[in-house]
Amino acid sequence: MILVWRLRKIWECIGITNKYVEETKPWNLAKEEKQEELRAFIRLLVEAIRKISEEISAFMPKTAESIFSS
């Protein structure tokens, strides 16, 4: 039961991260040359991906390793 809960939380985090990308529209930040906002977006996104890779390591170790090493 704890594993199911943990997986739900991981997917929730992935969903929130995806929504953040869709709402922020980093491609528009790049087009509009909003460099500082784009850098802040990228920093936050990289941190979210790093955290997600840590969380999935128990379930998908090779995938997590691949994400973390990229």
C-alpha cells in the first residue's frame, strides 16, 4: 500500500512539473529573449527532474540512473 501511495505521489509531481512547462511556455520565453526568466525556469525544471529521478530509482533503477547521469 505504501508503494502505491509513493507511486501516486511521484506521478503527481510529474503532472505538476508538466503543467508548469505548459503554463510557463519556455519556448515563448526564449523567443521573447526573457533570459533571466528562462534561466530560472530551467533551474527549477532540472531540480524537479533530479528529484523525480531519485524518487523513481526504487522502481526503475536503470531509468533513474539514465536521467540522473544526463
